[in-house]
Amino acid sequence: MPTVSSLLYYSAPLTPEGRDGDWCIDALSQQPEVIVNFRMAAFEATIADVRESTVEPKLDEMGFEKVVFPTRVDQRALTESSAPALERYQKETEELLKSLTGADAVEFFDITRRRENADVPRESFQQSSHMRVHVDQTPTSARARAASHGEPGRRYRRFQIVNVWRPLIEPVRNYPLAVCDYRSVDLSADLVATRLDFPEWLKDRESYSVKHNPGHRWHYWRSLSPDEAIVFKCYDSASRDLAMVSEGEEREGLLDVAGLCPHSAFFDEKGPATGHLRTSLEMRALLFYN
């Protein structure tokens, strides 16, 4: 399987003897500065190109999956945050997710567009959240997010939070998305719940930072096109491993499925380094199973 070697930015205590407790990303105390009480640590990682591989990642097995997903929506309108275009795109994506997973209801709650240009210093990207290995939700913040949607007391047997990530306008030239095989993650040792002291509009108050583990298995798709998308898990309430770590006990309805997917963008040193490198759109969604 073809691979690339790149730096990935993990999280670590401020000092070698530091502890993992009460990590925080503080965007309120000294605005516009963002303060963190841990550090980013760069590690060389081997990232496998799934494009030329016999491996076929599946959402419930590895925590991520690539889908062929052409959109009928004007992609330039999506880059300009056109409300009608976003509404049509959400309807398309809802149909995709229901077909892919069998979920009964899909509710979107986060839309992020990113543009990566070679004329912006790479150091500024390295300080950005999407260049740090992370998981968008913890079980605590996922349950809080599910409780905030729909009618109070909503009943469901399972829910997930997934991210749908796709390029817009043209294929990714650099800064592709790397995703980590869930089966290579040590849930109890690699993940650190990190408090988010952010403005009130950001409803999620906790995410997972990820510590380096040389056993992590990383994958990406070279030159991902606007007709393709990567769907990956932020949380799955039915994941037995994740429930046992976060809740400490077995409960009805648990399955041996992936519970989450650490991820990060990365810079391919052997890839293009001039001009516009990537425009991407990602949407997080709640999936409910009745």
C-alpha cells in the first residue's frame, strides 16, 4: 500500500511529568488569544493512501468510510455560505446518511468551510484546531448535544454523531484529511477529555485531545475529489469499547462497532506547495435510531 510520511500534531502535558487532568482550550479569558494548558507535540507518522489499496474502510469497523457522493448543488454557492445552497446540500446529505447507516432521523448542527492557500505561513495552520489530532466529541458532550435536539425526553435506542467531509470546486491538492483506524486506538490511554471554554454559541463543551501512540494506523485518500466525501464517527452510543471506558459497565444494546475516529489535516511535503491547495466543507450531524 502506498504511503506518505508526515508530521502529525498530537497533544501532550506541558512538562514530561505533567498530568492529563483538566486540559482546557480557553478562548474567553484573553480574547482574541486562545490559551491551552497543554502543548502540541509533532510526531512523524506513516499515512497509508487508501486510493491504491485493497483495504475498504467501513464506518462501523474502522470508524470512517469514503463514499462517492456527487452533489447537484452549486459548489461555489456553498463556499459563499448561500443559505438556499446549504439547505439543499443538507437534504442531499441526509439522504446519503440514512442510506449509508439506516438511521431514522438526521439533524445537522455544525457547518465549517476551510480554504488552505500556500501564501499563508504554514505555522499559522499548525496552530489551528484542524491541524491537531483530535476527536470532536466526548461521550459527555455527545450526550449533551443529543439532549439539546428535538423534543424533551426524546426516545431512541442508539445515536451517533458523524462528520461528512468533502472537497469543493477541485480535488484536494494538499492538506488532505488523515483518519485513524479506531481499532488501533487505546481508548483509556490515548484520549484526554479537554474542556472547551468558548463563547456561548459553541454548544459543545468538551472534546478529546489525543496523545501520541506509535501503534496508531493512519489513512487518507490522495486527491480526494468534489464527487467524494469521507464520513467518520465522532461518537456512537452503541460502541461497546467506548461505553465500557466512559461508563464502566455493560448495558443493553451495545455492539462491537467503532466508537469514534481521531483525525487531522496534514501537509504532504512531497505534494503541491504553491497556489490554492484546498477548499473543503464539513458538516456534523446527529443520527438517531428509533
